[in-house]
Amino acid sequence: MTTVLSADWVLPVSGPPIRNGAVAIEDERIAAVGTRDELGPGIDYPDSVILPGFVNAHSHLEYAVYAGFGDGLGDFATWVDLHTQRKRRIGFEDMLDIARLGTADCLASGVTATGDCSFSGAAGAAAAEAGLRAIVYLEVFGADPAEALGQFESLRERVEGSLSERVRLGVSPHAPYSISPDVYRACFELGLPVATHISESASEVRYLLDGSGPWEGIDWFVSPPGVTGTRLLAREGLLQPRLLAAHCVVVDPDEIDLLAHHDVAVAHCPRSNAFLGCGIAPVAELLAAGVRVGLGTDSPTSTPSFDMFDELRAAVGLARIRAGRADAMPAEQALELATLGSARALGLADEIGSLEPGKLADLAVVSLEGSPFLPWEDPSAAVVLGGSPQRVAATLVGGEIRYERGAFDWHELRQRGVEARDRLLGLAPSRSR
């Protein structure tokens, strides 16, 4: 059976915009992309755009209710230590409730796939329940490979039976300040997709170089290696194409060349970097060097939401501030970062990220009805500058509607999230683990 969706515009991303466009879907894949006249009648969305579903290159679904925790603390180290203390107050069931809310927030923002770093594994189960496509990187910490692999196996055993064909597992050796090179090596030997956090802040780099600064004395950090994270992994032969490096804010030209040479992908998280005072990542330089760059929301721990539209606008605004030019990142380029760019970063570009025949039918419908962007001048600019979760009419994953505006019940998800936040803040007793 073929289903045709049509709208004022279709934005394939891999090709030019199509006015009065349409997308034909058969089973879970795109059968054709063209105009309304070419593909015939179907479900029409007036005043709307059909585009590839956003691919969130870096998220933490299990932190959906952590918004505002430690906002305005003086240094990233203080913030991350507070965050770590609080998440230890809750167990798996709370993590699962929070992750369920996080997946729903993503779908409501037009996100159809995510690369999620998961502390408890709950993100995998929640994504499978919601029908969200995901690579769930199970997080490990510490200096001892046996202990880290034990952490990984424990998480995998907990969630493996609850996953779907849309959710695959990866591993996340957390960061060079919390993981030894031997643990990184053991993680790579698992043969799975790998994600880590690299060069997120200047204080991180300072600690790695000589152990000084505000990070000194944090007991769960490993001993400083005397080099930056990028150079450490390069020295150990651990920069590889299946590595996704989140942030890369404080990297110099030589480190950018190392990332490009080894085809390491980067998840750019502009709002997180800004709210934590970490800086503006050199996205233009990374792209110019040939690095695969995707756009990620990180989590409400450091940003207010999983809103990909706000992330797009932050990416545009910060790129223009850094360059001092209004043409530094056009809306069309930002949209590519959040779709095909993120799919490339996650190694999924053969299947998702653009609207092309044969690819999976992961797409979003965004209405601009009543907005100042109508009548249309530039549909990409209208989506990037005028879009919001409230304007997402539908989100489809594999041709299946997983979110539809006005037909989604948020009440129980929100209530369970509030209860979990109470426990995180110490306002309510912990549930049994």
C-alpha cells in the first residue's frame, strides 16, 4: 500500500526544495519524492513543510527533567559534580520514566532518530517503546577495563530484552577525564559504535594537561594524562571512524586535522556549550577540514529542552557571532547539520537524514500556519527561524506516525517526570531500586 503526503514545500535536504511537493511511502520506506501533480492525491498538509526527521546527534534522554540543575555555577566541573550526585539518588524505574518523557519530547520536536549516551540503559527501553530510532551508547566510567566492561554487561543485560529493531546498542567511554586509555581500548574491542565527550571546556583541557584548576581533587576523575583528549586518543590509536566525539569546543587547528584525518565524527551542541559557558565550537573550521558534524541537543541538564528548533537557531546565531558575518551559517546549512549531517555522524546516512527513494520514511511535517513567515519566501529559513515543537503537525518513523499534534496524551508522562524530579532534588524519598 502506498501513502502520499503533500505540503506547500518538500525539503529533501539532499536536493533542492520542491514547491507543492509530495512524498510517497510504501511499507517503511520512501517510494518517490516529487510534486503533488506527479505523485497524485493523498494526505495534504496546507501551510506546511515536509522534511527529513531531525537526527539528534547527542542526547541524554534520561535527564529530561533535570532542567535548570546548577544553572549559573561558576565552572563546568562544579556543575558536572552536582549532576552526578543528584542522579545517584534515583533508580532504574525513575530513569525509565524520565527517558519515556525525553523520547516523547524528541518526537514532538520532529526528531526521528537519536544518538543517546545512557547512564542506566533506560533510554534504550524508552526509545523502543516510543518507536524512536536510536543508537544507545551505554556509559562506562573508571580506569579499570574489567570493571568498565562489567558495567557495560550489567547495563546490556538489563535492557537488551526490551529493545526493538530500531534501537541498537553502542558503548560510551564517558570522557578522557573519567576513563583511562585502557578502558577506551576495551570499549573499542567490543566492535560497537562508540561515543565520548571531548574538549567540552577549557577547565577540562587544563585538568588533562597538568591536573590543576577547578577540576583538581574530584575523586571520580582519572589521573591527568598530560595531553588533551584528542591527542591522547590519537596517541593510543583510538581515533577511528566509528567514534562520535561530543562537543569539541576547545580544539586547536592541529586537533581538528587529527579528527579529520581519522574520520572522527563530531556532535555539535551549541546551546549546552553556551549555557555552561564553555564557548563556541569551531564548526566552520571542522566542516572545512572535512569532519562529519551533526547537531545535538545534549540534555536539559545543561540546556532547557530537547527542542531541535531552538538548537538550530543557536547553531546559526553562534556561528554568525563567531565569524562576525550574517552569512556564516545559512538556514539551509543548519538544517542539513540537523538531518543528513547528524545521520552521517552516526553512520546512518545510507538509511536516514534525507528524503530519497529507498531510504527509510523518517520525516516530520512542520506547519507555519499563522506565522510571520507566510507567504513563503525561503522554506528552509521559515523552518529554522520559525519552527517549534508546537508547530510539528506529525512525526513519522519508518512511515508510521509516532507523534501527531493534538492526539498525544502527555499527562501521565509529565506527572511521573515531576515525581522523579522531586526525588532528584531530595524533596521526596527514593523509590526502591
